Amino acid sequence: MGDRYFDFKEDYKGQLSLIALEDIRAMESDLGLEVPDLREFRRNIVVSGVDLNGLVGKDFRLGDVELRGVEQCKPCPWMDESIGAGAHAALENRGGLRCRILSSGILGKGELSLEPSV
């Protein structure tokens, strides 16, 4: 996965991180720039059409993997260097979602449905 927190702590709150494409595009629009490589945001998965902040404290499924939204990802000050001046402030409250993985499964590249857990 290439994640620096892989195998960090069993109960680590940021086992998986998500960011919404709409929030990335809004930040680009606010700052008048384009980020060609979405890996600069250092999130594991980019999703679309989902209010990630609304998933804090909730269980949901991404594909066949069950997750729990733990907290918002706070943007890091270094984002001003790696993405562009003002990125840190522009991503406040839209930096993504830290998740705990509740079940194993396979996530592939492409479209996956994100649904509330029953």
C-alpha cells in the first residue's frame, strides 16, 4: 500500500485515509492551481460524491470492506510546500477522513460503492 502507518499500531485511528475529489477541486479553485498528482495529498483513497465529514463516528462499507470513520484528517503545514501556498488553510475542514478498518477485503482501482453499514 505504500503507507507509512501500515502496521503502525493495531488500533491506530488512521489505518486508512480518504479524501473527497470535490474538496480537492474546491481547494484548487480557491487557490487558482491544479494538482496533477493526487498522491500529494497523502491520502490512501480518493472518493467522489460523499460527505466524508458526515461519516465521523459512523460505520460504513467501501466495496466489501467495513470501515469506521474516526475523525477528520487535519491538513499538514507542509502542504503549502508540496501543493502550493495556502493549501494548508484551504484544506481546513476538507482534508479527508481517518478510518479504522473493521473487516478485511479487497479494494481495487475503479468505482466502488460507499454505503452505511446495517
